[in-house]
Amino acid sequence: MTTTPTAPQQELETPTTPSLPPRETSVVDASLDLINDWYSRAERWLFLDKHSMRGAAFARILSGLSVLGILITNFRVRDLLFGPGSEWNKPLQDSAQYAPPRLIDGLGSGAFLIFYCAVIVLAALWVLGWHVRIVGPLMLIGHVAIIERIPVLGDQGDNILRVGLFTLLFMHTSEFWSLDARRRRRTEAVDVDRRDFLPAAGAVLRNAWNGHFLVPRWLSNGVHNIAVATLAFQLVLIYIAAGMFKVQGTLWQHGTALYYPLQLQEYKPLPFLTDLFTSFGVLVGISTYVVVFTQLFFPLMMLNKITRRIAISLVLLFHVSIAILMALPWFSLSMIAFDAIWVSSSTYIAAERWLGSRLSPEKDLFWDLADPVIDRLPLPSHGR
Amino acid sequence: MQQIEHSRHTTSLPRPSRRAVVLGLALLAILHSFLIMLWVMPVNPIRDAVGNERLSNYINPYFEQSWSVFAPTPRRGGENVVVRAYIGDVKKGDGTLTDWFDITSNEDARIKYLVNPSRIHSATRRLGGNVNNALAAFSAAERKVVGANYVESSRKDMTALLLKVNPRGSAGLADIDAYVRNDEMLTRYLTMYATARWGDGVTMIQYRVGHRSVPNYSIRKDVKFTDVPFEYYTFGYRKAMPGSADAQKAFDDYVDEAPPKAATKGKAP
């Protein structure tokens, strides 16, 4: 290691300074060591294991519920919104940039009903974690095909759901709380004999179907962890951008901003509850400021365990309030789904233990009823 | 994020060539995140350096997002769309002109106490809001153009007239484009809606868009938003744009039929 040329000079010029011990590391050395240390920590984080697998699994479940919620809520008016009746939206359909909606362009009511129900089934399977590697992309394409038929009625909930689901596809979301995990536990990976092509291909397919390792761990860990970091950062971007736009506004600065949208008919499903809330000026003020500052300081609050829990609790409260007070349940659920990636595994484990101890009789009953049905399904995974 | 336990995915550091592959992917993810960051932040010099069009080409449509929701100024205006239709031959002028019907109020009644409303209920609100935004930017001459009837002449003629009187150059083009698109969507929507409500034979429709603002916070206990009257702008007649049989069926299932005698004899304009 070299020392900086200025170091000995400084020593000469300041004789009062006690002489440094020989081979003291310079600032540059220390910085390089630090960078080296960080780099190797980052590398170890990236390769050695998959992170936030419970967060990814929970995000899968909630995002699937959000897709289900949107599709079921609009089921009765599906033709008017997305199907043949959506041709009132033709100018935007003609200029749309999305490819998936073209899949259902020109479908009649009957064919569209089949497509719509198929996406509902895919979303349910995604929630249950059934072959997520196949179901996930199909559900996302189907969902975008339906929702983007009518961009004029879209909102930011559609955007975060699409972007978040896309990122989840790169993660390993079925390690926990999924049928895939259950099948994996009940089967064993088959050895792949590379000398014979056909048996080898069969073994690979079988392992893939049963959810055993297919891709080398270094690669799958790397891709999963990159996706986790990308989604976590996407959430940070949402909050910090939303916070930056809010601090520019005088109504947000004066703590009255929340009152205004809450008066609009479309955001006032329960007038008595909204009126009760807005009648307390202090409550309006505190809530407005809490929203602004939680969003603005979200990234900083993620750095410490305690502030992270505070921030996540606040955004959770904030989204539950939006869901109920503003009649935006699916936007809120999508946001909560992807916020889940920021919840630590220890919290999930604690929650799982607590719930597990309370719900074990119900769980036993469920599997007692479900197992005979699942075992009768003609699926290849069930013959070992 | 701390590691709680070793999972079955635990492995050792791979050899450098394999590390390089994943690091390459990580760099792509960082670049992607950086571009998203530029897109969602307020306009800034870094974004200008990248170039708005280049950025937009990457983001749109799949990564599109905007987080200036309710900010800097929260939404504080409500829009209403009111429609009437002419049923019968326009040239003969012996048809029927219906009463005005407030579609958005009808939607309001449908979503009351509903925490998970379908998004169809915001259709007229959204289209009316878009039309109103364009109208707010229009000059007096432009307002006169959209206030006129386009039954014999087409929407293209209306666009040509708007472009002719556009006083704001390229800035005005976006508003004209927005108005023309939303006018077409509204005309299609209202034609099918009117047919479902008043029966077949709709040859023209006319709409009014109302706007009202949430009263100031300081007087919130004295004036209720729902008591604030709408200020309406009435647009001219538009030639009906009927949809396919399937589309009309979807509207028939959704729209309440008008009670008998709601229509009165009227003269074609």
C-alpha cells in the first residue's frame, strides 16, 4: 500500500502533533478498505442466499388478491368496461401502446367471458402459489390485456400493480405459503443423467414441474436478490417522489390538503366517517403532515430497525385509510402488497408462529378436507 | 435486511466469470431504477440531460407511473355530465328531444356506501373532467367552435376549425387533441347510453359539463360541497355514434330505462 505524498510533509510542518506510528493507514487506504469491505458484503448479499423470501411470498399473495379484487369488482360490467362494450373508448384503444390488449380485441361477449374467467382463475392460482413460474407471467399478461383496454379509467394502482408484479416474476415467490412449496416437500428431485437426452429432458421437466432446483443457485440467488432490491427501491422512489410533489403545495404545507379530495363524491363512500374525520381540524392537520413526512423520509426511516417499523406501520395505516375512506381498496392493497417486501423475515416468522399457534386446528381441518381432493387430481407431481 | 436462517438456497461465492454475469444484471437493474427515478421525480436538469423523449421511450408504456397524485394541489373539483338526445330524423325534424339527464348524479347514487365501486362509475366523471380541463385552456374562439353543432359536418371539421383558431401554437395542440378525443369518447358513450335509456333511433346527442369546487377548508362546517351549484358549459349537438349490437347490449344491461313520458316533442336545431 502506498501513502499519500502529503502525509510526511504535514508531519514536518506540525511538530506538535505526536509522531504517528509507522505503517498507519492513510485516509485513502482506509477508504479503499471500506469500499472493498462494502463490495464484498454486497457480493455476499447478492450470491450466498435468497433474501426476503417471505416478503416476496406475501407480496405474491396480496398482489394476486388485488388482481382478483379488481376483476371480481368489475365482473358485472366487464363487457361495458373491457369487453365489446368498451368500444366507446376507441380513440384511446387505437393509439394504445400496450400489446396484450390486442389479444382480446374483437372478442365477442362469450369469448371475452371465458378469457376474463381464465384470468380470475390464474390470479387465484397465483395467490395459492400453484406453479408460479407459469401462472405468474400468464396472469400478468391477461390482467394487462383486460385493464389496459380502458386506459381512460386507469389509475396509479394499475401502474404499481403491473410494475410490481413484473418485478415479482424474477423473484422466488413460492418458497413459503404456496402449493409449490408443499409439492416440493412431498417429492424428491430426480437425478439428471446428461448422457441420454430424452431421459435427461424428462428428468429436467419433472424437476421443474415439482419445483426443484433447475437453475444454478448462484444465478437464481443473484436474480432473486436483484429483483428484491429493485422492488424495494421502486417503493422508495414512489414515496420520495410523492413527498417531493406534496411539499411544493401550499395546501399540504398548511396541513389542510387531505380535506379537499375527501369531499369529492367518488372519494366519499361513507360520508359520516369522512365528516367525522374532517370535523376535527387537528386530526386533519396531523394526518396531512404525517403523510407528507412519512413519504419524504421513507428512505431514511428504512435504515434503522425501529424507524423502519414505524414507517411501515404508518404507510399501512395510511393505505388502509385510503381503502376505506376513499373507496380505493385495490390501489391500497397493491401498495401494501409491495410494501411487504420491506418487512423483515423475523417479523414474518413471529407473525407466522403467532398465527400458527392460534389457527392450527383450522389448518389441520383444512388439509384433512383438501388432501383427499388434491391427491385425486391427475397431476404428475403426485406419483413420486 | 438480516438473515434469519440459512435456507436451502444457501451457496458459496461463485467463480469470477459467473459473478460478472450477475453483476452485469445488477448494473442493468441499477440503470433501470435510475431511469424510473428520473421519470417520477419533478423535472430536473439530470432528466433534461437524458432527454424527455428518450426517457419516455423507455418508460412507456410498461413502466409508466406518476406519483404527483393529489400534489402539489390536491383535487378539489367535481365534474358532472348531463345529456339529452334527439330521436328521429334530423332533416325532417319531426323527432323527439329528450329531457336532460344527469348521468354523473345517477352514478353518485349507485356508489353511495360502496367501498369497492366498479370503475365504470367514474366514466362520465373522468371524460367530463378531461373535457373541462381542455375547455379551461381554450380561448373564446375555441369555445365557440366546440359550442357549435357537428351533425352534418364531422369531427374532422371541428378539429380543423380548432386548429385554425388555436392561439397558442404547439402548447394549444395538446388541449385540442385532448378535447377531440374525449369528445369522441363521450359522444360514443352517450349515444349508447341514450339508446339504452330512451330507445332506438338516437340521431344526435348533446352534453353539458358541470364543474364545482370544494369550499375552502375554513368554511367547511358552513358550506357543504354537495350544496355548491354546478357551473355548466353546454356543448353543441354531436352526430350520434352508435356501437355494435354487443356493445349496445352491455349498455342496455347497465342503464336504467327512462320512465314513460320523460321525452317531449322537440324541434331539431
